[in-house]
Amino acid sequence: MLQNIQESFQKSIAVKELSLNNPLLLKALEEAIAAVVECYRGDGKVLFCGNGGSAADAQHLAAELSGRFYYDREPLFAEALHVNSSFVTAVANDYGYNRVFARMVQAAGRKGDVLVAFSTSGNSPNILEAIHSARSQEMKIIGFTGESGGEMNALCDILLKVPSQDTPRIQEVHILMGHILCQQVEEILFPKA
């Protein structure tokens, strides 16, 4: 068992090192940070969506922005689109599960807002529908995905592609990049005196 535990740590470290040494990924992360800062400076909001573990990541990062990250400051409007279970189940029942995020983007998204969409494969149908809805609302779209990028390659304004095909390792880097994004946004918008 100890060997398996150590191998998991090593695999996680290896993907993080590949990510750290990937200039395109780091540039995309810088662009994502700048896009979120611009959104908030324009009095916009950031909407997050994902399925399963990616839904947890979406909710986690929305909380870091709307609550606080490292220090007390004004709250920022950030919401994970799956948190209203009555809405999700009603839309899934009435329109199909593929529309659950797209419908909320249609209701809440406005020009200048940002959609942060998580899909390790880049091919989750309900995430793709949300992206199409965000595009029609003239929102900026930031995608978090894995090595291939899937269909999200052609649909996102900024795409953070973790250099791995292993879902847990991809998600571990997603939350790391998400934390970096939240920290940088907080420091830029609310600089300490």
C-alpha cells in the first residue's frame, strides 16, 4: 500500500512539474487572471460550471472569490451554477441534463461576464452547451481541461490544458491553477497598503 501511495504522490508531482514548465499553459493562466480582473473592474460576475469533482472545484473557487482567499476584502460576485438543486433538477427534468448550465448562463450571464467551464475531457455535453450559451451572451469563456482539450479547443477564449490524460491528476492541477487565479485576482483588485 505504501508504494501505491508514494506512486500517486509522484504522479501528481510529475504533472505539476510538466505544467510548471509549460509556457503556453502559464501564459493562458496569466490571460485568465487578466480576464477575471477585467470582468470585476467592469462590475461583472464570474460563473463556474463542472460535473462531479469538477463541480466541487467550481464551487470551491466560487467560494474563494465571493468569500475571501488570503485576507478580508470586499466580496466578488462568483457562483457555481449547480448549487441550486431545485433549479438543476427542474431543468434536467424539463429540458434535459445537457441544458442545466446553459439555462442558468442564459438567465444570469451578461456581456462582459466570465464563464469558467471545467471538463477534464473537454467534451462534456452540458459544459459545451453552457459555453455556447455564454458565447451568445457575449461572455468571456475560460476553460479548464486536460491534455487534448476536446471540443473546448475551438470554443473557449482561454483554455488551460493540463498536460495529462489522468482525470485525478488533471483535477489536482485545476485546483492549483484555480487557487493561483484567486490569489492573483485578490491581490490585484485589493492590494494591501
